[in-house]
Amino acid sequence: MRRNKFAVMSCVLCSMLLACSARAPVYVQTSDVPGPVGAGGTASPANSGGPDTTSNPVRTGTAGTTAVGTMTTGTTGTTGTAGTTAGAVAVPMPGAAGVTGAVVSGGSASPSPAPVPMTPLPPIVIDQTDSKNPAGLSPAEVTKLVAGGPPAAMKMLYPYDGTVFPGGTIAPLVMWTGNSTPDAVYLHMKSQAFEYKGVLAPSTEGALFFPGDRSLQGDVNGIISAVGQEAKKQLAVPQTVWDAATQRSQGKGDVFLLEVTERVNGQIHGPVATHITIARGAVQGSIYYNICQAATVGQDNADPLGALGIGSRVMRIPPGGNAETVSNPAHCVGCHSVSANGSRMVAQRAPSAGDTVVGILDGSIYSRVYALSLPFGSDGKPDTMAETHVETKLGAYGALYPDGSKYLAPSGKFDAGHLGYIPGFNNGNAMLLPASDAELFDTMTGMAVSGTGIPTGVVMPNFSPDGRRLVFNDATMANAHGLALMDYDTRNHKATNYRMLLQDDPSGNVRPGWPFFLPDNGAIVFVQTASADFTSQGGNGSGLETQIAVSSSDPVAKNPSDLYIADIATGKLTMLAKAMGFNTPADAAAGKTYLPFGEADLHRSFYPTVSPVASGGYFWVFFDSLRTFGSLGSLRLVWGAAIDIHPDGSYTTDPSHPPFFLTGQEFVTGSHHRTFAALNQCKADGDKCSTGIDCCAGACNDFGTCAVPPPNTCAKVQERCASVADCCDAANYCINGFCSLVELL
């Protein structure tokens, strides 16, 4: 058992580190760093400032003074004895321009973000407004642009004001609207310990991911055309700048001002501004999601789904990376679930080439369907040689034990997610899946587990991250108008203590769906929807609704889908208003939104899931949303939102923040759904790690290696704990087995 015997020492150390972070900022001018990356270029490696790795700390020199119109660079500090890293002097900017690669052959990749330090780095100012500015403007032109002008028709579209971004991400786009096409932009970012001033050319380079996978190219041309038409209203924050800002964020309460000023035909407009926060930690693990409406590799006329272009595959966004396919691209796979520890995925595999198909045109039952069970390695890659199939069983929208060993298949007698039908056949009544009761299976053998006490009418189930609770929509509760909770024993596979969490008006159309636990088991995130299949698809099939309309015939307008949170202790329901587009629940009731395109983007959020651990002081909820993404048009994409952690475990007020577009997802199909957040399978002792969450032993040592912690030592942030007493920092909480930062204002 770990003890917090060094708590006092750690508090003293924290005080010293905070004092260090209050040093005068280091100034970096364009002349100190290489030029900007060109389209398709590769960033050059460079030494970044940071702490000394020996017991001798890096010493930082005294900052120079700043006179009007002149910037004086502070004296560089000296390096401690035998140190391996230079003092914090400069933030490396991207290297020389490269050659643009063809999207159809190689795609466009985003740069890798830098890791988030445990303690914020010293303050810094980065200035790219001199004669070597990336936009190539003259000093006189720069002076005029930086001075600003009337905003005219300028309006900030993204990021939303008040958004909290996780650390360790690919840099976001800044988007605005109004006026004509700009040829240069002044970007200004400022927080407590960071400031950036840059004169840049508008570009989306690096912020959007276009894969080179030819199997996805059917939808690429239209998207590229749209981006090309609107490219001058978008600016990708340089990755090295975003990394430098992230590494100096003080977390909650340290609000970044982000301003954009544009030059159009020599006229200056702006600035327009927004305000964001960057969390002091990265989302742990990977994000999985489905893509639809694209025929997949290997499908041909022998495959009825491929021939009709109704393909589906599961994608994974690794930490700080770009999306990659994890399901077999030759098959139509979707409606997946992933275990909290990232060791296994279960999904539905529809018939494919080589399968026997009976009577597709007359609506007869397909002869073979699969519940596909696929294990993952510690690198997040699927082990396709070890995948298993359970024929004629439901693999869609189930619940995995946190360790991936068992899978709860939901009832196939109730249509949740429109999973039982293919649109277009026999008026949408071509059944694919069996009308079976809910049942527990072993994920390796496919054998059923009997005597569990789980009700047969379970749909849309989810186990808590610690495996001690089960939540689901009970199809027998007033025709699926309620959510139920049960206690659960994963060792003996027993569900007990059934109780109702909530029930909507049985006479109404609104019902709850897709429930998911917060990591502290204090609340359930779910949707309230009037849709018959809980997806607001209006009969078009799960995940296939991708166009926005607000007419009376619009299925989403008739069948809204909104995010809510239910406090487990009291059962009180609260809309996640800020994540949905409202500043308060009262604004939601009044229809008053902060979303720049108004009503057209409201009530279109689906399939919420939550990362199983806290990070950066927040919980993180992910969902897909059909909304206008800045100046890029209407797309169904993956979004995330920070959730404030309530230390008392009570969630009776809105804990959400405005959402962020999840960078790294492929910007192609525009039909992303069923987002799922999970850790990566843990690593063995001796493997490289970033935090203790990466390691099977629950600890990552000072050398970045997984190792069993020495006895009688306390646990650092994101290291394993049994109780709060195990955590070094008295301000930490033990949440789902890991010491977690909880930021309170």
C-alpha cells in the first residue's frame, strides 16, 4: 500500500516550481528560429528548452527590458552541470518549405504534438512580426496589420468562446467569416505565461487530416473543393506555437485570449477575439469512431453491401495522431464497443464477400451475421489473427467488462440504433440481426455465461470503468422510457440491486439512450431524443444522416437529440447546455444559442461516451454532432467537451464547457458516429511511458519507463492508487484507481 509520507515535501517542491514558473518571459523573435513549414513540408527537429535531467537545475538569465518599438532579448541562462537539455531559450519553429504531396496518393498528415509537462514551463513570448514574418509582408505592412482596424463583417466562428482544449493535441483551426478573401492574418495569443504574435498566410495546413487511403477517395474530392473555396477564412495555429502554449498553460483560470486581424485588398479588419483554456494534461488512450457512406476496400459486386456503397469501418485516433483503420477494411464493420482498458473491441460485422446471402431484394433474413471480437495490443493495433466471431449473435452497441474479458450483447428485440435493418430494402425492413434476449458472452471463446441476473430487455448497456455498476435502457420500462442501474460483480458475473435511475413521461415521445458513466461513478451522461431508434435518423439508418435542414420535414428537427447528465445519488437531470450550444439551461429553454449559425446546429448531438480516467483536471466526454464546422460547412464529425470534476460526486448543475473539434479524425466522409474513448492496453515494465496510466504496474518512473514503484512511496498524478491517501499531492483525488488532478476555482 502506498502512503503519502512525502506529501509535505511535494508541497514544498510544488511551491518551488511555481516560483520558477513566475520568471520573466523569454523573448523569441523570427530571426531566432527557422521559417514556417511549406505545404507538405516536414518539420525539422530542434532542441527545446526544458528542465535539466540532473540534480542541478537549469538557471535562466535575467530578461531584457522592452522599449517602445524595440524588443530586447533576455540573457540566456547557463546550463546545470552535466545537464542534457539546454535552458528555455527558444521554441523551435517548423523547418523549410516542402513539396506538396497529392492528396489522392499520400494524403496530408498533421504534425505530432509535444507532450504535456507535469509542471508548466517558464513564460515565453514568441514574435513573428519582423521582416522575416511567414506571410512575407514588409515592415510597413506589418505595422498597419498589427494596428488593426474596424471589424466590418468579421465574426469569429471557431473556437467557441470558453472552450477547454485538452493538452497534447494537434493544433486547431481558427475560423471566421465576413468580408472578402484575406491574403494575410495577424494572430495574437496571450495568457498568463505565454504570448504569440504572428503574421501568417491563411492556411488549413496540418489541422485537417486527409488520408491517402484510396478506399476513402470516393468522398474526398467534394471535401477538398469545399476547403479550397473557403481556405482563406481559416488559419491553422502553427503546431510549435500551440505546443509552446500548452506547455505553459496554468490550467483552469488561465484563459488564453486569441485574436485574429485580417488584410483584405490592403484594408485591415479586426481584430475579432475568442477565449479558450488549455488543460494541463492530454486525453489518455485512443478515440474510436465509425465512418459510413463509403464502399470499403475489397468490396465488389459479389458483396451486396459493397456494391451498394453501404460500407462501414472502425477508425482509431491514437494519442496525438491521425486516424487509422482498425477493422478489416474488406468488411462492413461497425456499431462497436471498446473495453475501458483498450484490450478488446466488439462490433457487428455485416455479410460480406463469401458469405451466403438469401433473398436480399425481398427482405429475407441474411443467413450469416457475426459478432466480431477483436483484441488490441499495447500499441493500440488490432491483432486480426486472434479475432473471434459469434454467429447469429448481436455484436452491436453492447457493453464490455473494463478488462475486455466479457461482453454483454443487448436485446435484439428492440430497435436501438436502427441496427436491425438496411435502408432501401423492403421499405427498410430487411432484417440483419437476430431478435434475441440480452446475454453475456466470453469474448475469447464466444461461450455464453449463464445465471448473471441481467434482465433480458437490456439495450444500450454500459459497465462503469471500475466494473462495479451496470447502466442500461430497460426496454420493458414503459416501452424503453427509462434508464436502470444495477450493482455488478465482474468476478462472479452477477448483477444485483436493480433500481430505476430515471423515467421519462411514458405518454411522450422523448426517451433516454446511450448512457455512459463518469469515471467517479457520480453521474451518467446520456441523450434525450424523440427518435424511434435513439439516433434521430428518421429511418435513414444509424450514422447516415449528414445534411442539415430545418424544415418541418427534417427528421432531426422532428427528432432532436440532446446531451444530458443524471446525478446518480438524486436522479436529477441536467442538460449539458454548454456542450450543446447554450450558455445556460435557461438559454436552452429560451432557444438562445452561442453557436454562430443558430438554430440549424442545435439538438444534433449523438452517442456520448466518456474517457475512463480524469486528465488535466477534467473528465472528457466525446460525441458526434451534425453541425456547421466553422467556415467548412455542415458535417457530422467527432467533438469533445471538458466536464468539470465535482469532488463531492454530485452533478446537479451543468459541468460542461463548449466543445472542440477532435483533431486527427479523417476529414473525408463527414459521417462519423459512435465515438468511443478507451485507454490503450497497458505496457510492461521496461517499456516507455508518459504517465502511470500507460503502465500495467501503474507507475512511470523519472526516466519515462514503466516500473513497479518502490515500497512506501506515494503516487504521483496519473499513477495508481487505492485511496486518496496514496497520492503525493494532497489536492489530488483517487478516481477510478489513479491519482487525479481536480482543478477548482
